[in-house]
Amino acid sequence: MGKRKKIFITGAAGAIGEALRKHLRDRYDFRLLFHSNVPEVEKGDEVVTSDVANFEAMLEATAGVDAIVHLALAKWRGSTQATRAQSTLQVDIPGVYNIYEAARLNRVPVVVFASTNHVTGHYEKEGLQSQPDLPVRPDSIYGAGKAFGEALGRLYAERHGIRVLCLRIANFNGEDDPGRLYEPGLSRWLSPRDMAQLTWRCIETEQAPFGIFYGVSRGGEKKFDLSNAKALLGYEPEDDGSLEVYRNKYKKAGG
């Protein structure tokens, strides 16, 4: 039996980080980055407390790991547009650079970058299906910052040989239920176990030296093209945000 891989997860205290810690524990060992408050962790988990904008700390934290899952971002919900711009420019963009550069220096072979569907949000607003190969059309400063992270990832993949897989994550509530009404084909929900599946498939694939994939469960076919995730990663969503049981539940609840 081969040695278990050690995965460095940034933003490990967030909803996605919690889901990966739960669903991928049987596959991987963890080194977890927390910004300040450290929640209870499992025995054997390595803990790092720092900021992704601190390059020296990221260089130290990524030494000896087999993959990086970069989830961390500045908190901006409820903030003004100006504050969001500052967070993107002062934390998110330096942070993603630090992760890629630390991966290069420490010879980490693969980085999974948590991007967002907001990179192509204007297609959704016009009722068009978002596809990985279409030109980016960010609907926010946050989306534009993630587009930069994708472009920088491609540079590191093509120039330095790091496998970089970008997941344009849609609505992730951390629950095993979409939490709202989605009509068939229009769901934006990504379930915890489908997020975990996408992550481990990105880490393990050898077919994609660089890739952009939409992070969504079943039921969102009119909004998001999952064909490359299925072909290159073998992704098959286990959950569906537009099932009749959920439609009935949230119609009765008023959506």
C-alpha cells in the first residue's frame, strides 16, 4: 500500500474546508491553514496559523506536502464595493501568487484553486450556459480577482509544470440539502460530497496539466457545462439540487 498523500488546505475553517476535512479524511492526511481562530481538529492533523498574504509563512507551510487546495479568501460578505476591492487586491491576489510560488519552490506537483462561477457571471445573467472555454465575463471585483488566479495558475502550469486545476464553485452552503428552490436545469448548488469528489479527482488526475471546471452538482445543466469535468476528471455528481423532493419542500416554504 502506498504512502498516504499529505494535503495542505488553506481556508480550512470555512464551509468548504470543513467539508473536505470530513469527506476526504479516509484518503489523505491534512495540514490545515487557519487565519486566527483554530477550531477543534482531529488527532494527526497538522495546524498552521497564518495569513495567505504572508509569503514566508506559505513557503514554510507548503514544504513537504503532496498537493495544495487553496480555499482561503478575505471575508467580504456584507461589505461595501470599495472594501471588497481592497480585500481582493490586498489579500486574495497576493495570496494566490504566494501559493503558486511556494508550490514552485517546494516542488508541490498539484494545486487545486477554488475559483468561482462569478468569473463568468454575466453569461448566467443573460440566461446563457457558462462554459470553461468561453472568454471570462466577471460580474464583480471578486470574480475578476478569481479570473486573475486562474490566469496565474495557467502561467505556473505551462512555465513551471505544476498541475493547476481551477474549480469555479457555484452555491456552496455546506449542507446536504440545497436550502432553496431550484428548477430542473437551473440549480447552482454544489453539495459537500460532490465538492470532495471534485477535489480528489483533481488531485489524482494525470490527464489535465491545467484545467478549469465548474463546481456544481446535478440539476444545473442549463447554467453550467460539466462535460470537461466528466471527460477529464471522471466527475459524476452524486447529488442533484433540483430534485422533486427539494422543489416540493421549498415551494411549500415559499422558496
